[in-house]
Amino acid sequence: MTSAMTRTVTRKATARRRGLAARLWSERWSYVFLLPTVVLFGMYTVWPILSGLYYSLLDWNGLGAERPFIGLANYREAFGDPLFWKSLGVTLLIIAVTVPLRVGLSLLVALVLNNPRLPLAKLFRTALFVPVVTTTAIIGVVMGFIFDPAGGPVNQVLLDLGIVGQPVDFLGDPATSLWTVMGVHMWKWFGITLVYWLAALQTIPVTVYEAARTDGAGGWAALRHVTLPLLKPFLIIIALLTAIETMQIFDLVLTMTNGGPFFSTLTTEVYIYQQAFAGTTPRLGYGAALGVLFGVFTLVFAAIQAAGLRYANRVRSSS
């Protein structure tokens, strides 16, 4: 009995192996076409992650041949580093301020631009989206000239209108530098959030508005009882996508203020760059440890985003 059962199990396992091999062979061209993507993903995503984890365990400046293994010492130093926590606080402040403003203002503009009777609506959409496709580093350099206290156009207009009595150093004063960077960042990425809302508005069927008008609902009533409730699931998705994008503000801060003055605009990405590459004595190992911690922080946001997406899908399916 036992030998018969063994032979049966063996035959089934052999059949499964042959079936798997046959399926793989029948779909071989699919795997061939996927191979370049897998190779590139491994080279530019998997390998940098694994090497970053390895470097974070070393006391290495990125140049010398000596790479002493120090274990979790870099992580212990990071948890006790006040500048790291300050940079994280600056990053969170940027998210807390700019995300609600971007999401709210872009929704208002999208409601206006979604009106088919609005003249030049496509022109306005294009104009608001142009900064999105402009290189961020170029915008940062140009904004440095625009806000320059010595002859910059912003200060010139403020002086001509009598709003200020002397030039304002928008990027050189700790009281104004971060708010100036946040304003430029919002202007730069406003168009992508606007596109999100315009796409969400396109999902609302026209028949819903026709039914609301048949019931006597005016423009404000339709907005309050039809448009906004149907946009509620998209609010979660758009807010989370905007928050993830806002964390990637490295190039704008680097070109406008380089984290200054007095660390007032020091975001986590800029601090990692300064520690790993731009310091007097580069500390690639410590910078890698900071990068790993910031990556974990980003994964937390991604997990929140995934939960928000599931919640939004449940709301949409139940409505």
C-alpha cells in the first residue's frame, strides 16, 4: 500500500514538473521580452538597495580601499543626530503645509477649468502644467535670481509698490527661506495635482448632473451634493500621491538654498547628500544609513497609500 501511494505521489510530482516546464516553454517569448526589464530593474533598483544596505554597515568615505565593518553604529549615530531629526521635521513641515494647499487649490482650479463653456480652458491647463515638465534644477537657479535682494524682479516690484521699504532677502533669511521654497515647490508641481483632479472629474457621468438638474438642483447644489461626494474617494488617492511627490524636493532645495540659511531648509534628502558626498570628509557609510532610514520612512507613506487606495476602492464600489 505504501509503495503504491509513493508511486502515485511520484507520478503526480513528475506530471506537475512536466506541466510547469511545458507552460514555461510555451510562454518562452514572453520571458525573453521581459528579460531586459528584469535586468534593468535589478541593476538600477535591486542592486542599489542591497549595496546601500551593505554600505550602511561600513565606516567608509567612498574613496579609500579601507572599509571597516562597524555593524549598526551608523544607525545608532543617526538616531542621536539632531540635524537628521531636524531635516526630517523640515520635510514633514513641507508636507503638512504644501499638500493641503496644493490639493485644495488645484481642486478649485479644476472645477473651474472643467467647465466646457469656459473660453481658453485648454490654454490655461497647458500654462499651469508647463512648470511640471520644466527641469527642477533650472527652476531653482532661475528662482534664485528672481528672489535676489539685489535687483531681483520680486523685490523691485515690492519696492515700486511701496509694500516694503528695503529689499527682502527671501532665500537668505531663515524666517522666509523655507516658505519661499515651499511656494516655488507648490507652483512647480501644481499642474500635476490639477491633472489628477481633472481626471477624477471626468469619471463623473454627465447623466448624474442631468438628473440633478431635473430635480431642480442649481450649480451650488450640484457641486455640494453630487460632485464633492463623488470626488471623496479620489481625495485620499490624490492627497497621498501628492505627499509622496513632496518628499522628493532634493533638487529644488539644493539649487535654491543648499539647505540654508542656518539649516532652515535642510530637508532629509539634502542632508543625506551632504553627509555622503558634499562634506569636507565624505561619509558614504553614514549617508547610506540615513538613506535606509529615510527609505523606511517613505515605505510607511507607501503603506498608508496602499491602505488609502483599498479604502477608496471600497467607497467607490459601495457608492
